[in-house]
Amino acid sequence: MSDRLYTVLLYSDDPQVRDRMRLAVGTRPAADLHVEFVEAASYAECIRLVDDYEIHLMLLDGEATPAGGIGIARQIKDDRADAPPTCVVIARAADRWLAAYAEVDATLVHPLDPVTTGRTIAELLRRQAVDRVG
């Protein structure tokens, strides 16, 4: 792995939740990974960013309204063969079954733990990089 810059899409209708997600990931979720963020506050913004930019990972708020991150994840996975890996932040661990149905790659639970979040994001970015090469 090189010190490549990865673009992470943060989605939540709440700017404070996006801030907490950004802080939990950090700009270096692992020593070899640099991250920059783009942000969306609506379903339409998510779709536009995925269409217009090379997004390496989507970190979506499962509790956002009116469009939740699980629904957005499922829609993007259904519409795009090249959908980026997706991690959804949920409020209840019991919602993992719904995230699995939506073909989400990983889930995290509010409140975000920076160590777990960094480890999860790093794993997804590394897996995505290998998938694109292989």
C-alpha cells in the first residue's frame, strides 16, 4: 500500500453528525492511508457526488432523515455496478440485519469509537484498493 489519498463521502442531514464522523475517521485512519472528505446533507447530494467524483468509500448516517443511510446504500448498490464500499452508522446494533439486506459492507454504532472507526475504514479502503487492482 502506498500513501495514496482516498476520498470518503460523509452523509448525514445533521452537520454535527458529519463532524463526529469526520473526527472519528481522521485524516489518517492508518499510517499508510490519507483521507479527504466530501460531504452530503441530502440524498440528491449523495448521488451527485458519487456520479461526479471518484468516491473510495461512503460513510452514511443510518439515522438521517428523510433519507436514511441504509436506504441510500441500497439504492446506490442497486444502480451502480461500481458502487464504492459502504459503511453505515446505526443507532442500534439490532439494525445490522437491515444493513446486511442493503448490502452494506460494514456497520458502526453511534456513538462512534475512533479506534474501531479508524480500523473499519482502513480495512474497507484497503479491500477496495485490492479489488480495483485485482
